[in-house]
Amino acid sequence: MRYGAEHKQRTRRRIVEAGARRFRESGYRAAGVDQVMKDAGLTAGGFYAHFSSKEALLAETLGLSLEEVRSQLLGGLEGLEGVEWLQAVVRRYLSRAHRDQPGAGCPLPTLGSEIAREGEEPRLALQSYLQQIVAELAPRTPAAPGLDPEDRVLATAALFAGALMLARAVPDEVLSDRILRVARRLALPETAEPHTLTP
């Protein structure tokens, strides 16, 4: 039975969604094509009708991840500006909820170090992901001492990724919370971020 282009597009989207979740949860190298296809409710044999390689799927998952992160970080913040807006973004990113749900979060803390060891396609996709974040966030981000808005977004993204990676890696929840809390304070030197960490 032959399927139309629309069916193929929907199937491809299911694979990308499953791959995005699985790669962020398990890591790129630990997540096999068979598992991704199973997560998508499909047979493994159909993978290569949609993607030339697992690496090609990884590159495409970053576009979907950007859509999801944009919604999680920025949704409902349209009325905020300047430091108040940035504070809301920082609190959402450096949160227990984000730490505890890597499969639904930003791919930078979970996949950044793995992508650095992969081929050009996923590395270019990650670069594009980062450039889009900068382009989208910089117009609403206040400058900081010695940093224009674009540079501040780059520095904050690096702080975000590193802090979340470490907060997930340590088994001590008190230390994990502390990492998130102090990273929030560093990201927002113009505010006195509270000592308590809410989800």
C-alpha cells in the first residue's frame, strides 16, 4: 500500500519527536535507532525511508527542540521587559522541573558534549540552534557590564547549559539545588535572587 506525502510527513515528524525525547533522555550514543522507532510506534526497518543516518536525525531534532524550548521559556512572558523578563527566563530554565525532565528540555546540557564529537551536520545544527536563541533573546535582554545583549545571551546560555548539566549529574539533591540557585544569582547580578528554589 502506497502512502501519500502527507502521511510520510506525519511519520517523519513522529520519528523526530521520538528522537528528540530519546536523545535528551538517554544521550545520543546510548539511544539506538531501534529504540527511537519503537518510541515512535514504528518498526525499525522504516527509519531509512526518512533519514540517511542517525546523525541526520540528530541534526533535525534540534530544530524541534528549539520550538519546544521557545514555548517553555518564553510562553506567557509577552508583557515583561528588561531585567524582569530575563529573571522569568532564568527561573524557568534553571528550575527543578527542567532539571528533572531532560527529555522535555533544552538539548544543550544533555547533547552539547556529544555533538562536539559528531560530524559536521549535527554540529552545524547546534550552531544554528544557538544562533537562533541569540537572535530571539538578545532584543529583549538588557546589556550587562562589559557585555552587549548578544554577548550576554551567549554567556547566559553557556552558564545555563553547564549549570543544568552539573545539577543533573550530582546525586546530592541539596548540592544540585545549590548549583541551580547560585547559577541564577550569577545570571542576574542586578537582582538579589531569592535563596529558595521553587520548581
